[in-house]
Amino acid sequence: MRDLATMTWRAVRAAGATEIALLPIGSQEQHAGHLPMGTDTLLAETVTDAALRRLDGNPSVVRLPCLPFGHSPHHLFAAAVSLSAETLLAVLTDVLDSLTQSGFRRVLIVNGHGGNDEVMRLAVKRFALRADVALAACSYWSLTPPEPGVPGHAGWFETSLMLAAHPELVGSPTPRPPVIPLFDRPPHLGLTVERHGEWARAGGGTDDPTDASAETGQRLLEARIDGLVAAIRAFDEATRESHGKGER
Amino acid sequence: MRDLATMTWRAVRAAGATEIALLPIGSQEQHAGHLPMGTDTLLAETVTDAALRRLDGNPSVVRLPCLPFGHSPHHLFAAAVSLSAETLLAVLTDVLDSLTQSGFRRVLIVNGHGGNDEVMRLAVKRFALRADVALAACSYWSLTPPEPGVPGHAGWFETSLMLAAHPELVGSPTPRPPVIPLFDRPPHLGLTVERHGEWARAGGGTDDPTDASAETGQRLLEARIDGLVAAIRAFDEATRESHGKGER
Amino acid sequence: MRDLATMTWRAVRAAGATEIALLPIGSQEQHAGHLPMGTDTLLAETVTDAALRRLDGNPSVVRLPCLPFGHSPHHLFAAAVSLSAETLLAVLTDVLDSLTQSGFRRVLIVNGHGGNDEVMRLAVKRFALRADVALAACSYWSLTPPEPGVPGHAGWFETSLMLAAHPELVGSPTPRPPVIPLFDRPPHLGLTVERHGEWARAGGGTDDPTDASAETGQRLLEARIDGLVAAIRAFDEATRESHGKGER
Amino acid sequence: MRDLATMTWRAVRAAGATEIALLPIGSQEQHAGHLPMGTDTLLAETVTDAALRRLDGNPSVVRLPCLPFGHSPHHLFAAAVSLSAETLLAVLTDVLDSLTQSGFRRVLIVNGHGGNDEVMRLAVKRFALRADVALAACSYWSLTPPEPGVPGHAGWFETSLMLAAHPELVGSPTPRPPVIPLFDRPPHLGLTVERHGEWARAGGGTDDPTDASAETGQRLLEARIDGLVAAIRAFDEATRESHGKGER
Amino acid sequence: MRDLATMTWRAVRAAGATEIALLPIGSQEQHAGHLPMGTDTLLAETVTDAALRRLDGNPSVVRLPCLPFGHSPHHLFAAAVSLSAETLLAVLTDVLDSLTQSGFRRVLIVNGHGGNDEVMRLAVKRFALRADVALAACSYWSLTPPEPGVPGHAGWFETSLMLAAHPELVGSPTPRPPVIPLFDRPPHLGLTVERHGEWARAGGGTDDPTDASAETGQRLLEARIDGLVAAIRAFDEATRESHGKGER
Amino acid sequence: MRDLATMTWRAVRAAGATEIALLPIGSQEQHAGHLPMGTDTLLAETVTDAALRRLDGNPSVVRLPCLPFGHSPHHLFAAAVSLSAETLLAVLTDVLDSLTQSGFRRVLIVNGHGGNDEVMRLAVKRFALRADVALAACSYWSLTPPEPGVPGHAGWFETSLMLAAHPELVGSPTPRPPVIPLFDRPPHLGLTVERHGEWARAGGGTDDPTDASAETGQRLLEARIDGLVAAIRAFDEATRESHGKGER
């Protein structure tokens, strides 16, 4: 595993021509009463680092330090360290621009927080029009077939993963109100619905974490790590030859 | 059907307390050699207006003029009238803010262009944190179970719909290059991939429109109109009582 | 009449070298108790489309879809769908930039709302410095010698035009307060004066619409249509040869 | 004459309740071969200071330091110190906001450069919606009935004024190309036309300064000073009672 | 002394290749009960103009009009005309960009207000990356070895300088509260500390002006003028040969 | 030591009333041929964590995850992951705003990169005017009396510190050009000078790292850790009582 923070600039420049730069992004935000603020950051890093170890340099990937803050304005009713959508878009664009100026042609963003999703995809789509690059982005839970309750927020899925990856940071779930938040289960397929105050009404979580377990978490985690390993290989194969061939 | 443009301001204010405001948004952008620039706008309006006629005021909806321009920088290699992501986000935010200041508490955006998706969802999520409102957003093709090739761009799906809705505007498809664009069929599940120059390489479309037909288009259109009718009813029911109950 | 929304991108590109692109812009805003929210949009489109029919392709003009929203923050005390000055400037700049990238060298904006005037002119002046283009802009009521009471807001002029163009949308004028708004009749020649709350004090209009009539409206409308016909011909003649000759 | 720069903050606060704050704005930009870069600033200050002397405190006006830079991107082909439209709008908005926070309720902007016009009016219109103030703006040449050739740029009008006010700064006019710039004499009434490169083609001026004279300049200057005296009195009378009565 | 405002554009262009452009910047802000709002502007101009007279064209410097407004949000609790940090950064960047487009390769900013310091340095650092220029910036009080109480705000230092330079504008100091503001004397070396409301608690000044005198002021002023003379010569020598040699 | 990322939101909220939030910020940028890209981040974290261990909860500090990217546009000639000044200002403002919304009243930023200095101070000054908070900021090397060559860039100081803190990441210094960069040794006291291309000419460093040693580094590091311990205690004492007492 190659860590950009520990490489000299000449090593970084040399890597740019053929290697993939990987940026993990997370969040610091309320995760109900039993999970830590940094849950999304911790899980994005856990999945990323395990995948990079399994890849073992094949393909070679330069890992950037994780951006520990994401777009979490909906969690400020409780506690969060949140970047606005404009700020996060600017950060990602500046990072992509810097990497390109430093010689990289292929970049992958691995996301740990649902609220970063739209901004991350906007950043990638926009930057690929500006420079001759191949860019990829994913949320770590999306690389396997969809399952009910995945990812949710501070519920069964995330609690299980944290029990597997960081059990010392998981507290006892507190009871949550019997509210099904509208944004999480919209009243019709394909509809995005956002109602003021919904996160507070739902007690900061989307579903009941009671059934979470470390065993389930280990299984769910393994699948995501495998998914990221496969996704990186697939991105590498699809873009290894073609980058540098774009027209204007 | 109630059209905001033809109502007086007192009628608009009176509607705001209980009715839903609906904003269609589209685009002007290349749609290969056989479909018109305004395809996405035309289809968003076709689906919206048919759905509103079927609803027949139950629930009552105030329809805004369609925003005819969307976020289409990836089509400027050929021709487009495109708003940047920042501009489109500002437009949608200004519209939501105006509607709220004018008395509305429930707004639905109906989108006809895939490239607007992230910005539309960001706008809705962000504004619902700022004001005590219930907001919804959808792309017209997403309100029914997913099908292969839906929506694509200038391919089988859109060509069929246009043959059903505006046959006089559909030309003969020109042959397209045998390129499968990476953004449309990413190399791994859950991966967003954007490669510089890909739209030009793919000839401006995602799939072959040869098999498109008016009959297919009529069937696909009906399903979307029914989907929008059901989605508006569901949004109305889910939010009729609750708006105005949000906490800060 | 050629409508960009119904043209293929190749037709658009082919038109760009010699034809003029025309963008109508309007507003959605209170027009006192008797005129509809979309009055400015409707009148800009009425004048534009009649002028284009009379020109009959000589010179050839590609008409864009109308931007139905304008800069109307002063009408939000009642009801409006308003873009901020920054947003409208961004929209117009993005449209001009898109048209230039799509091959046009001559663009005309036809405006229906006084509040758009400064932003429209800024957009045109600024963009002509950035690209080798010839740009024009006008408000539809300014193309004929000045008359007292023209255009005003929701008064004699606009009510007459709407009685001629869209009589079914005109209600009975409600009495207005005997306030002469300061912004409309400034206390000294050449002075722009804006006082907080003035629009509400003036009841949303500038002058008494009682004397409006369809006959007057038809006369006023004809003069503006003729004015726009003449203006388009004059712009075409003045710039037909010269565009493409600019130096940097 | 009261000069904000030489007053203590308590004197400024005390003035705010009843006095008018006056901000002159100018530019630094090419004025052909015979007039100095600061022509617009010098003339705005000349007219302002003469008018304030004639008013002699009746009404009382607090004069701010002149903003010496304006919006002059069209003069950068030769030489200018120009603020972008966004920057100038931000400066004027910050100044209006500061004056309001410091206690003023009435502000007048006196402009010396045509290119500042749209931004100045936008700033005034927008700020009057945000705060309970009465704002006025004018360009010094607009306060008298229109005359042909007024103001132009570096031509008969400005050269005459400078010969009267600052003869030591006026050089010999150089011959100008026989180009009638399109922006200055648009091909149709009411049309704003901007063509790339036009200022350079016209040699940086709009008309021939040969007939300019100090006598003419003195007459033209007197009329503008009288105009500003009358405009300040009229603004004072129109707003003396009403400010503070606005509703939100 | 060469004043940009009184030069023609051709003289400005001719100067650009070898001469240094100098921009003084100041502020309008409360200076306790005895000093005028424009203190910082007046002192920046006093020091600058005396230094330029002493240099007597060796090296040759083109002096721009002073920017009379700075970044003073912390003084709005009393009275100020303040630009936000973003606005001031935009103004300085626009000025640097204009000067470069007008032919200058070397620019010096002379600042009179501590609150402008960070923005001034950001502007200079950023612009030097964009264009092949050599830029310098200083605050007039920093060009001599540090002394206790220099510069402070409205205390011994500034009062002494004003007694020397503009005695007619200096009033009797009013007693100030015995508060030592945290921002001025931070609790630990190297710590920037800002506490809400501190300026108001400290009565708008940092230290007692009682001991100020014109004699002291003259001495302090002379040292700063000599400092600026030496600094301009040093900047000229350090950059006379090298500008134009930068690589990208 | 309390780590925000591992705390639940209720623990964060409970801490806000009395504890200090601490945000380390660093950079990823070229550090000549022998130091890693993340040098500034690593050293900011090293000093911060050692200081927090020594404080041992007295006073209690909640440590945020380090922002690993800073403002490094001047290092992009080689390699860097840089945020623009606007982006970094937005990030810091969003973080301060989030912490305030989450209940904190006292925040300290500990910086590891000189290029962040102006933006960090702007952020702190500006935010303290908006909210009733006490904010502090420092660069880790500034908390002890100034020494020659401190901090420099990739020279004796930083190399010594890295030899003490992370010897495994330090390579052999490559020879550097005999250029004394103008920005690092300005030609006159108090002058900021920036010349295009200077960083590249200086080979990416400010001074010769040959004499660096782990022993020196350990001594320098200890002094900074002690400095930060003392600074945190001093900030705590100075603001423990007063926060919450600010007026508007």
C-alpha cells in the first residue's frame, strides 16, 4: 500500500503516469446514541485499506489521506462537523485539479457517507469534462447487489459493521421513536422526499439497530471489501489503455 | 389544471396553503442525429401535463412554467444550451425560495434530463433544512420499476417516447459508432465512471434507436404518466397533514 | 420560424455561422389584481413570435425557448418566482457561452420585464469582451419612441396589451391606492430612487389601468412588433459582415 | 461640506439619523490620447463638491471618499484599473450595508462613468429591499435634459468639461479613426449592441473632441452642478419624512 | 511623482515595462473618540507621498489613487465603511490583474490598516502564481524595527502620527475603559485570539493615547517614510533584472 | 485525550459548554527531495497529540480529525494536493459554524503549514464577529521565541523535526540550487515579496537541510510541545469565564 502522505513529490510524480490515485471521504456527524461521530470515515477507511492490502499493488494505487468531513447539514440538529455542498464540491474539485497538475490521469473516490453522494458525482462528472482524465466514484456499500436496510443511518447495517471493525466504539443502542422517516422510505418508487425536521423526529436514525451483530458485520464488510477490490480492478482494466486518448 | 403563469398573485397566494406547486425542468442538448434539442423538455412536459389532466385537481396542483434549460456540459461538444451546476442549483434554490415566500409549503420537481439529477436532489435536500416545507423531486422515467435501456440518451427509450408524443420531430436515426460508453455501462456495479471525450466517441447516444416504435413509446409513456399520477397522490397523502409541523 | 427546441444539433450547428439566435426572457410576478403572473413572459413571446412571422426567415433567426423567470425580488411582497441578480446573470452568461460553443456568432435577447434590464445589459456587455461575437438586447417596449406611461407595471400599457393579446386572462382591475411610487416618478430627472416598501404601498402597480382597452392594446402591440422587425433587420445588417472580424 | 473621512465615529453616528450620505464613484481608464485616466473620477468629484458647496448644508450631506475605480473591462485593450461587475456590486453593497449599520437611512451615489451605471442601479435596487432605507443614484451628466453627444467617451463633452475643470491635464487630441462605434450609435432605437473589438476599432473614443472648449465646458459643468443641487434637494424633500415608515 | 489618475493611457503603458506601480490602501473606521474615520487612509497617503517625493523618480513609481475603504467588520459596532474579506480580495485581485493587462510587471501595495493585512498578502501571493510579475506588499508601520505599542489602534502611535500630520483633525481623547483587549495582547506568544464583543468592551482602542505628541509623531513618521524609501529601493533592485525571467 | 471522531454526539454536545475544540490543519505538498508530502500534517499532529497527552485533560480538549489538505498553490509546480484560498476559508468557516451549532464556544486551530496562515487568521477573525465565541489560532512553530531558519520549508528545521518524529520517512537531501528565494528573505524588513517562478528556481526549499539532526529535532520539538501546552492553558484561563459574556 502506497500512502501519498509518506511519499516524496518525485515518487508522486512518477506514480501519476500509470497508477490510480484513491481519495477516501467520510463525515463527522451524529450516529444516534450508540455509534461515534466518525463512523462513516472509519468505515470508508476500513474498507479501503483492506481492499488495498488484498490488491497488493496489482494494480498499484496511491492512497490519499481521508477527507474526514463531509456534507452533513441534516445532522446539525444534534451534532456534526459539516461542509456545505458548495464547500465540499470546491474541496473535491481542488483535489482533482491538484492531482491532475501533479501528474495523475486516473482517480477513484471512495465514499463513506450517503450525504456526499450527489456532490461527489457532480465533482467527478464536471472535472472529466475539463481535463483528459478517467475518474471513478463509489460509496463503499454500493459495490454489491442492493439489500434491504443498506446503508440506512445508524441502524442495523452500520452498527453491524462497526461491531466487526471497531467494537470498542459501539455503545448500547438507545430506543428510537417509531417514526419511519419520509426521506428513507419515500411514499412512491423513484421519489426523493425531504420534509423539514424529519431527522429530529426520527431520533437521528433510520432503522432499529437491535439485531446488529459482529458476525453479520463481518460478512457485510467482507462483501464490500471484495466489491471494492473488484471495482478497482475493473476500473483499472477499463481505463489502463484509454487514458490519454481522449479528444477535446 | 392550474397554470401559475395565468393566475393572479392573489390566486397563487390562496393556493399556497394547501396546494402543491410543480416545476418541470428539462434541457436543450444534442440528441444524436434524429431527435430534437428539446427532447427532455418536451417529454417532461408531456408526462407532467398528462398526469395533471388525469389527477383533475385531486389533489390540486399549481404547475409552473417549465425551466427549458438544464445542466448539459457534456453535450457542448456538439450543441447545447447548458447551465453550469452552480447556476442550475442557484435557479432551483431561488425558485424554491420564491415559492416559499409566496406561500407554498409543498413543491414537486419533475425532471426530464439525467444530467439534472444530482443538482435537483441537492437543491431539494438543502432547501428543506432551511424552511418548514415538504419537497419532492423525481425524474419522469424513474417512477416505474427499472427496465434495461431506460432512460439512456437518444436511444431506444427516448426515441420511442418521441415517436409516440411528437412523431413529427423524429428524424431517421443515423448509424452510431459501436462504442459502449463507459459512463453508461460502468465496469463494476455501483461505480460512477467518467472518461474525458467519451460522449463524442459514442456519437452522442448510449444505445441503438433502431428498434424504437411509437407503440412501444405509447406503452412506456403511459406507465410514466401513471407513475407520476400515483407519485403525486402519494406525496400529497404523506405530507398533507404534516407540513407545518416541523421543528426548527 | 425556426425553433431551437425542435431542431437537431446538426441543424443548430449549421445555423450558427450565419443566423441570429434569439432568446426571449420574461418573469413570473404579481401584476396587481387583474393581470396574470406570467404577463411579461406572455408579452415578450407575443411580440417576438409575431415579429419572426413577419420577418419570414429574412433574416433567418433561431428562436430559443423563453426563460420564464426573471429578476423580481421587489414583487415577492405579494407573489413571484424570482431569480436573484447573480443567478439571472449566471443564466444569461451560461446561455451566451453555450450558444457560442455551439457555433453562433450573433445573439439577440428580447426582454419582457423591466427588472431584467440591468442584468441583461451587463450580460451582453461582458460576454462581448470574452468572445468574438456581436450581441444585442432590448426590452420590447423600448423599440419605439418613448410615450408617457410606457411600460409602467400592471397599468394602462400592460393591461391594454393583454386585452389585445390574451383577453381571457385579464380580470377586473381592483382600485389601487392613490400612491405615486417614488421609483416610477423620481423627484428629479435622471435620478434612480428606491425606497423600502414602496411597491406594497403602491398596491403592486404604477398607474391606473382603467382606461386600458383592447383597441389601444392592439395599436401599441403593432408598433412594438414593427419595432422588433426593424430592430432585427438593422442588427442583421450592421453585423452581417463584421462578425468574425474583431481583434482581441 | 462634511467629509466622512475627517469626522469621528460619533459625529458619523449622529449624522445618520437625518443626513444624507453621498458616495462619488469614478473610474481609471483610457480616455483617448489627450485626457487622463482619472477623468471620470475627477469630474464626479468636481460636480459633487461644487454642488455640496452651493447647498451649504441645506440639506446636510456627509460626503464619503470617492471610489476611484469602476467597471471598465472594455478599456483594458489600452489601459485601465477595472473592477469586475461582481466586484463593483460587492463593493457598493458592502458600502451601503456599512452605512446602514453605522446609522444612515438615506444614501446617494453620484457616478462619473457610464460603465458603472447598471451595477450602480442594481446595487441600489437590491439593497432597498433588504433594509428600511431610501436610496438614490445618478450619473452626473443625466441630471439635465439629454443633449446629443452627452456623455460620449473622450469626445466633445468630456474634453470640454476637463478644459473647464482641469485644463492642465488636457493634451492635444490625436486624430481618431472614422469609425462610428456600434455600441454608441446602435442601428435601431432601444437596442443595446455590443460587438467584440469595437472599442479598439474606434480608437478609444466615441466622437471628435476637436470642437471642445473651456467655455462650453464651463456651461456644461454649471448645468450639471445645478442639476445635482436640485436633485439632492428633491431627494431630501421626497424622503425626509418617509424614511423609517417602510414595512417589511 | 507620477499619478496614474493624471496620466494618459499611453503614458501608463509606456511606464509599465520598467516602472513600479504603487497602490495605497486604507480604511474608514472608528478611531475612538478623538481621531477621524479616515485615519488609516490619511496616514498611508502621508507616508507614501513623502516617500515618493524623497525618491524623486529614482526609481520611477506610478502612484495609483488610494483605495479609501478596507476590511473593518470589527469596527461596525461603532461606525465604519467596510469591505468584506472576499470583496477586498476581489478588489485587489482585479487591480493587480488590470495593472498586468495594462503592462506593469512590478507592483507594490502600501497598507494603512492592520485589518487589511491578511487579505493583502493573500492577494499578492496568489496573483504572483498567475502572472509573470514581482509583487510586494507592506504595512507602513512594519518597515522599521518593531516597537511596543506600534501600531495599536487609536492609541499612542496613531494619535502621535496624526498630531504630526493632521493636527487639525485630532480631538481630545476620551477616557477609555481599563480593558486590555485579548486580540491585542494574546495570552501566549504566537497565539491569535479573537473574542466576540472585545472591540466594544475595549472602547474602540487598544491603548491610552494620552502620551501622544506631535514631536513623537514626527519622529515616528520620519522613520516610516525612510523605511518606505528604503523598501522601494530594495524592491526595485531585487526585481529590476529578474522580472520577465520566471518560468511557468 | 478525547477524539471527536470516537465520541457519540451526546458526548460532543455535553463537552461543548466548557471544553475547547481543537482542529489541527496541515498540507500535502512537495518538501524537496527528502521529506514526504505530508510533512506539515504529520508535524502538526505530532505536536498536538504530545501536547494533549501532557495536558491530560486539564483543561479538557476535544480533538477533531486533522484537515490533511491546505493552501499550497505555490507547490503545484512539483506536486501538491492544494485547496484554493477561498476553499480553505470556506472549510474553516464551515467547521467553526458546525462546532458552534453543535454547542462549542471555544475553538483552537493548530496549523502545520505556513501557507495556511492568512486564511486561518481570516477565518478566526471573521467568525468571532458572527457568533458569541472565543477563538484561537496558531502555527506550531510560532509558540516559542523566533529563531533563524524557523520554520523555512524542507530545510534545517523541518528536516530535524522529521528526523526526530518520523525518521523512517526522511530520505537523503538532494543538493539544492544556490538560490535565496525572495519570498523567504525579502530585500527589506516588513516587506512581503512574491516573484513568479521563485519556488521552482529555489528547488522547492528555503535552506540547506544538511545540518539537520534527530537530536536537534527532538529539542526543537520539545519546545513546540511545551509551547502548545502553555498556549492551551493560557487560552483556557483567558476565556474560561468570559465566553458567553459578549454583546452583539
